[in-house]
Amino acid sequence: AYSVPPPRRTGGRVLYLDLDGCLHPDAVYEKPGSGPFIFGYPDHRLFEHARLLEDALAPYPCVRIVLSTSWVRRYRGSIRRVSRGLTPALRERVVGATFHSRMDL
């Protein structure tokens, strides 16, 4: 058991962001010792659409991001580790993550 830290900020406009299927294809698997990889899409890479999201959010500087992804469970609530693949501008917007004990294993 572990706990996800409380959000850094509250209130305002929030984008709940899943990673798989949003910032890259959803066929992400994990290889022990080497981490996540995309299976079956050789021309794609993890977080390949992060810059597109950054550009889309640029006109909305008040929008914050809450990571809503199973990666939070995988990295034991470490929001910093989960958001490593985001651009610096997107990482600045991350204020928290969702997790609950009934997430699909």
C-alpha cells in the first residue's frame, strides 16, 4: 500500500490526462528491467504527442493537469517519475494524479 501525495494546487480548470491512447498509442507494455515500450507500432514512441498537447494548451495557461493513468500505480504514486516523458511546460502544469484501490490491475 502507498499513498499518492495531495495536489500541489486546488481549484481552477483541470485536464485529467491519460497517457496511453492520448500521448502515444495504447499498446504500451513493460519489460522488466527496461521499462515501458510500445508494442506493434514500430514507427511510434512514448509521449510522441506531448508537444501537440503543449501547443493545444498554450492559449490556456491556467489549465492544470491531473495524471489519470495506470502509470501512477506502476510507479507507486511518483508523479515526478510518471511525468518524466512530458515536455517541461507540461510537467509544470501537473498538480496531481488520480488513483484508487479498485483500479484494474
